[in-house]
Amino acid sequence: MLHDLNALSVFALVAEEKNFRAAADRIGVTRSAVSQSIRKLEEALGIALVARTTRSVALTEAGERLYTQIAPSLVEMTDALEAAANLQRRPRGQLNLAVSSIAESFLSGPLLARFARQHPEVKLHVTVTDEEFDIVAEGYDAGVRLGEVIAQDMIAVPVSGDLRQLAVASPAYLEEFGTPAHPRELANHRCIGWRTSPRVAPYRWEFAENGKEFSVAVADSITTTEMTLMVKLAVAGAGITFGMEDSFAEPLARGELVGVLQDYCPTFPGFYLYYPSRRNMAPKLRALVDYLKR
């Protein structure tokens, strides 16, 4: 049998105050409204809960037992509602992000570390993945991907400047096998390729010439799902590899890798934090968006 939870709350107030007027004042209604609510609850239960006199209000035995049993639950519900309201007032709770493994500017450390310090009540859960999926359906608050692959119905906030992909190889490899002058010459070289997962075909290397974009399906001698391994293999002289220039920044600076085919590697829009349009955005996500905009 279902009963009006509001009536139970009113009954609990009467039990605490032992006075209809005081109970009515606490919830901002009339005394008669409180009396009617108690009467309807008693009629539904088929038993008297409150003994009324002209001077006092007391609980019957059934009323005492009911109040003892429902009071803890009402406190828990009140606390739960207050906690939910607090989530809407300040940034807190777990923030789930799905981030591309090549979003170096976002994953490098300092950006997320500063956000975590500024919002200690927000728990960041970052899943690094290159698989494409619906972030909403999978329970993520937001994602970070290249702007060109984000659905148009998403709101996007930039987290990097323009980027470019670059073909690189070690000086030792280039000395032994030569430096390609055009992307079509990659067919004659050992190449280290990348794929998002074992179930997906290797990524086609993308270039541009005279303002026209084109891609090359190289004959990979090695393929991997891990960008770090690609870099290590290239440094070790295993062949030419291709990826985000940021991913090769340190070995390029140390001279362990050299950029090739750079005239065919244009810049393009970088990474964006994206999320669905929501009228009432959770404060934890709003805090991250505002932080990135600053």
C-alpha cells in the first residue's frame, strides 16, 4: 500500500512539535491543512495516530511506533536531498573524461594538475582511449578529441592551438636508407604505423600538396596501438613513423629524431573539450569549461 510521503513528513513534524500550529508554521501552511493531512493519513491506515484535545496533541501507541520507524528514513531523505542540492551549488563529485591518447597538451600534466588543485572536491576520472563512441551513452561528462572529428551537435572548447602531424625518423635510419622527398616514396621505406585497436585498419598518413589533402596507406613493417612505442622504435632506427608533432617534441629537440616531408605537413585545428548541450550543466563540468576558457 502506497501512502503520501508528504503526509508522513507532516506527521513527523506534528510528532516532534506536539502542536499543530507549530508544525504548520515550520512548513508555511495553515493549521487546518496540517490537521487535514493527518486525518487523511489516519483514514488511509485505518487507525488513529494522534490523540487531540483542546489543549494538547499526543501520539497514540500506533503513532509512537510509526514515528519511531519513519524518523530515521526521513532524516536520510532530507540529507540526500540536501546533498543533491549542494552538487548543483558547487563543483564536486566525479568528472568522467574520455581523452584521445595523442592529446598531448591536455594529458601532459600541468593543465589537469592546476584544475585539481583549484577544485579539490572534484574527482577526475580520465580514460585515455582512441576508440570512437558516444560519450553520453557510455556515461562520460565530456571528451577531448581533434576538432575535425567531433559531432556538430556538441559544444566544443579549444584545449590547444593549431597542430600538425609530422613524419620523423632517426638520423641513423635516414643515413642508411635515405630521406624521402615526396610522400609517395614512403612505399620504399620501412614504416612504423599506428592503429586505434587491433580490430581497426592502420591509420592512413595524411599530407597536403598545393592546398589539396591526400592520404597514403604505407606498407607498415611494424604497427602498434601505443604512441610511446612508436616514438621509441623510431629513435631506435626501426623506420619512419608519423604522428602529432607534440608527441615527438623531446626526441626532436635532442636530435634523436629528424622531421621529414615537412613541406607536405600543414597545420590544422587542434584538440577540443566537447560535451552535449545541457540547459543545467553540472557545476563540476562548468568549472572545467570555465577553467579551460581562462
